[in-house]
Amino acid sequence: MSSKLRDSLARDGFVRIPSAIGADQLEALRAACQCVARLARTGDWPHVRTLPKQFPPWNADISEGIWGVQHLMHPDLPYHDTFAASYFAPYIITAVTDILQCSPDDLVLELYNLLIRPDADFALRWHRDDIGPDVSAQDELERLQEPMLHAQWNLALYPDQSLVVVPGSHMRSRTEEERCADPFEDNMPGQMIVTMEPGDIIFYNNNILHRGVYSSQAERMTLHGSMGIVGADPARARNVLQHGIGAWVGRCDFSKMQDHTNDQDSSALADDMRSRLVAMGSGQVLSFSQPFDE
Ligand SMILES: O=C(O)CCC(=O)C(=O)O
């Protein structure tokens, strides 16, 4: 059966759900994010995305500033229950099961991070998350035709115009122009700035050709999550593991999640999704799917 959400995502490579959360949730999440962003900027939370580095691994050297806070559900981070409640919220689970055409019993816990205003203007180069720039056009196309085994989203808490995409590029290999373009090209043919209002969610295919362009002057607090399904290939496991979740996920206590939209089933679902991640990750050797960029 088709759905509007799935059809838009399949056609464009991204889809917007406007005003997905209420004013109370927005305020609660803003307060939680302000707190963890402050901790991260002062060096009191070591798991951060540091400038000027685009891809993991990031170390804890924040001398040039940061652009993200990692591991929002980490049991040692304040407000981890609030973040877990938003990750496992019905509005996410409903959308993800629709997009992946699966049952909640198939879902796998993956990443939950926060993207914030960088301390200096900063941009990511054009990329696809799981496919490097040097693959042949044929390999690129084959990789893009593989079935979708995870869903990725941005939930904006402030107006956000940082994500730039080339709509439809998740279905085709790069054109010669895209291949030869400056990695920081500001005017890629067909590019579109994804505009989000507070409370909006964007689901996007992380292999769409995209980049981030960040202003140090514009507040940004955008929750950045992904969920997988059982049966994902080793490349996906690598992508999840490279963010280091394995070191702490076993200590999460999901019984205390707080969100009036969550019920008891959310805790059980969270436990099950964590178990599936651990099973998926067992036996995996830690390695990185993108070349180090420093
Ligand atoms: O800032 C964003 O919304 C996109 C981030 C991104 O492209 C990435 O982390 O690979």
C-alpha cells in the first residue's frame, strides 16, 4: 500500500511533516537541548562534533568549537530520559514504520544526536552518507537501488535552513557536473534549501546528495535521529557503530522515559530495539565508512 509520506520520500528523497510536536514538547526539548549544548560548549560533555571536521570520528578537542552534541540517550547525559522519550515517541515510530513498511517489532535503535549552531561559520561538503565520492557511476547507482533499511530524520526546535539537498538525486548516480563540482559548491544545479519551522520533522534518504551550511549567527537546535530494521547489511552496522553507541547503550534505563505522548509500551519497545541493535552489532569489527578527513 502506498502512503503520502513514503511516496514523497521515494520521489524527492525527503519529506516534511509540519508541526509534528506540540508547544509543551517543543519547550521541554528546547530546555533540554540548551542545557546539553551548554555542557558541550564548555567541555563538560566529551561526545561532540568538532569544527572543522565533517565525518566521525570526532575527538574531544573543542578548541575550534563544535557543531553537534552526540549520544543524547547516553545515561550520563542530563535529560537523557527526555531525549529517549522523543526518540521513541509515537509520532516517530508511526512515521518510521510507515516509511520502512515494517512493524515496530522490526525496528532497531540507532543514532540520536543534536545539531547546533557552530561557534564559527561552517559547511559540510556535498556528500552521500553511505557512499563515498570515488565510486564509479555504476557502483553508485547499484548502491542507490538497494532497499531502504533505515530511516533518518531532523526535528527542528528553531527555524532551520541548514540542510541543502538535490531533490531526486537519491535515485541516480551523480551527473558529470556534480562529480566535478567543487565539494563546497554553493550553487549546485537543482539544489534546494530545506526550510524547517520549529516542530517540523524532515525525513530524508541519507544517500541523497546533500550538504550542511551553518551560520554561527543563527540559533540551531535540531534533533538528528535514525532507526534501522532487522536484517540491515554490515555497512549499516558499521555506520551505527562508528558513532560509539556500543559503549553505553547497555546501561540505558528506558523505564523512566518522560513524555505525555509515551505509554508503557514505549519502554518495552525501547528495550526490544536496543536488544536488536546489540544483536546486530555483535561480532562487528569497528571501522569507518568514510575516509578520515584530517
Ligand atoms: O546538518 C544537517 O542537517 C545535515 C548533517 C549531515 O549531512 C551529516 O551529518 O552527514
